[in-house]
Amino acid sequence: MDKISPEARSRNMSKIRGKNTEPEKYIRRLLYHAGFRYRIHYRDLPGKPDVYFSKYRTALFINGCFWHRHLGCRFATTPKSNKEFWESKFARNVERDKAVDEKLLTEGYKVIVIWECTVRQMMRDHDYEKEILAVLIREIRKEPSGHKKHQPVHL
């Protein structure tokens, strides 16, 4: 049984956004100020990446830890009520993410996933922000190596 009323649950869930979240806007702002130009929610690619860098053939996803099941993250909890529904939903999300990553990689794109908990930590800690931003920029600009199978980069 849910601990809050259906009306309160509906109000809470209606505030959850799939696009233009605070973590997305924060990362986009940092990258824009670093000189990058990009497309957002690019429909011509599988999974409609949150940010797409056509110059670098790189798709960037800013994933919520809860919805995309960031392994080992304290925010990737499962609600106690209606547990079967949530487990099934999360499993579908993870499978879809894997399929999208595989399709993009097969088509020759680089895939970078930055987790919401990483972004939130960046927002609190300027040194951490600089460190992760440097890694992110390096990964975006990195030339794909031709001899080994690419994997998504998770930050």
C-alpha cells in the first residue's frame, strides 16, 4: 500500500520530466561555455540522445539513476508498493538502454552516459565539476579506435 494519497502521488509523478531536466541543462550549459555546439533530443538517432555532437559523432545521455538503474547508486531504489510493476518497468528501461547503445555503437557513434548523481555532485563541488568536465570533453573529442569494439562510457 502506498504511503501517500493517489492525488499526492499523481502530483509528484507529474513533476518528473523526461526532457530538459536540471541535470541536462547544467551539462549543456557547461559544454556550451566550453565551446561545444550540439543538438538536443536529436530524433534522427536511436534513443533520441539528450545531447548530440554531430562533429564528433557522439551521443550523450544524461540518465536518472532511479529510472535507468544506476548500479550501486543509492538513488536506484525500488518502491516498496507495487514492486512487481516497478521491477518490470525498470528491466524494460535497462533493456531499451542497452539496445539503443548497441545500435548507436554498431552504426559508428560514440555513446557517453553521465549519471544524475554525478551531475548533482558536480553542482555541489567545483573541483569535481572541473574533473568530470575534463573527462567528458576528452571522451567527446576522442577518436574512435578502429581495432576494438566500442563500449559506452559511463561517468
